[in-house]
Amino acid sequence: MLLEPEFPAHGGIIRTQMPQSFHLAVVAPDRSVVELEVVSIVAPGQEGYFGTLANHVPFVAALKAGLLEYELPDGQRQFVALGGGFFEMDGKRATVLADSADLASEIDVAKAQQDLEMARAALKGESSEMTTEEAQRAIDVAISRLRAAQTKH
């Protein structure tokens, strides 16, 4: 369906189409977190955030801890806190294989804050339970969970 044409400042007509939807699946080791149709995705790639729409060329990307944002066909935006993983897009379907994944609505803010404090203490050497790398990753995951929780409506 075409919308009304836009007239850009440089002249000419730009025809805007309704966004096409595509399938998104987010899978964690213990469960399927998301399985639905979306119109866009923004994901935390190892080299920075990236976005994708329907019919994007196929690609695979490594993910770091951060927020996965997706837009539903009705325009609503939702968030998932990721603990890293992999993203695959084939043009019609996007799949996230996540190390961990939590819907914003499922996150216990008090527990996420406690996890952040424990990881920061471990990074300072106050705990020998984690290596420096594990502590930094735990900090990144806790921060992404807290950021996702802030998006709850």
C-alpha cells in the first residue's frame, strides 16, 4: 500500500511504502524468548549497534551484551536484554541465538542491581569467584538488564 507522496526540498517525489514485516526468533539456551513478526530490529553487534529491515541481504553477526530493540507492525517498540550471542538474517527471518535473554517485562530490577554490585565488587578484586573477564561481562549483562527494565511501560 502506498502512502501519500512526499516532496523533498531538492524536488522530485519519494514514494513511501508501508514497512514490510519479517519473522524474529530470539532463543536462549533454556527457552524461546521471542517468536513474532517485526518491521525493524536494532541489535548490539560486537562492533556497535546495527539495524535491519525486511529483505536485508543475508548476514551473520556476533552480538555483545546490550539491548535488542524491535518494532512491531503496530509501531510499538519492545526490548530484550541480551548477554551476547549471534544474529542471523536471511532476508525473511532474523534469528538471535543468545547466551542469555530477558524480556524487559520479566526483569527484576532489584536483582539486576544486586548482580551489578556483585560484579563490580569482583572486578575490584573483592571477590575471587570471577575472573576479570567474567566480572566485566557480568557488569555488561547487568547494565543491559537494567536498561531494558527502564523501558517497561
